Amino acid sequence: MPMIDALWPENALTPEAEAHLVKELTDILIKAEGYDPSSPVARRVTVLHLHRPAAVFVGGERSEAIRYRIIPSAPEGQYTDESRRALVKAVTEAVARAESRSFEEVAPRVWVFPTEIPDGTWGSRGAIYTLPEIHALLAGESEFAAGEARLARRRREKARLTLAAALDATQARTTRS
């Protein structure tokens, strides 16, 4: 059940370019989560909220340049480091196509924040859904265990990072002593 919050000003793009960008962002997010963008189920549960900021300020001054902020949200375990990097690049490329400009010209104005929602806190349809349940919905009931494996992989990654940070802190304390 992917969700995207997208922020860009009114009239940043032509109506046609905006409609195409919204569809492309939807496809990119579905693909980043490992699902088929042509799946009717995946399309039906992927929601994009377009927010229209009245103004954007940079360094306290109103920015004349159009800026984009894209926040794709997915249940914990859906992203890998590789898929997050690919997602950021694909979103930036999509904005460049929508503006008919080069990647290099657009990239400094596009901010992408792939966000994972902790398992057990994704609420929809009046209920909480876990990653294994969501994965089974999107990939088929027989894939429930694959959803459990995705979540376990992500939690192992987080645990490794926590342990590495604790070891670094311990070693730094020992070195100072």
C-alpha cells in the first residue's frame, strides 16, 4: 500500500506533464517496492497526495526556482539501500522529463525522502496491516512468508547498524582513556 506525498507549486508543469509525472511517480514507487506497476491491485492501493505550497523559501528568501519535494512512504522492510538509491534517481529523472530539462539542471531542485513506516503502524481501512499482510495482498497470498523475510532482512540491517555504532562508541571511549 504505497503512499506518496508530493509537493510542487501550482502551474509548475503543464497539465499534461503533471498528469504524466503523477502516473510515472506511481509506477516508480510500485516498482521500487518490488511489485509490477501494471498490477491492478498495486495500482488500486497506491495513493499520491499532491500538495501545493503557496511559496518556497531558501535561506529566508522566496525562491523563484520551482522546487519539488517527493516523500514516498512504504511499510518497513520494502526498501533496500539499493532500491532507495534507485528510487531517488528515478524520481529525479521523471521530474527532469516532466520539465523537459536535463537531469543536471533539475537535480538540485528535487528532494526525495524515501520513508519507511514501522511495521505494525500502517493503518488503512480501519485496521493495522503488517508488511507480510501487505506483501500477500500485493504479491499473492502464497507470498506471506516472503513478506516476513523482507521485514526480517530490514531488521537485521538495522541491528547491524546499531551494533556497529555501539562498537564505534566503545572504541572511541577506549581510545580517549
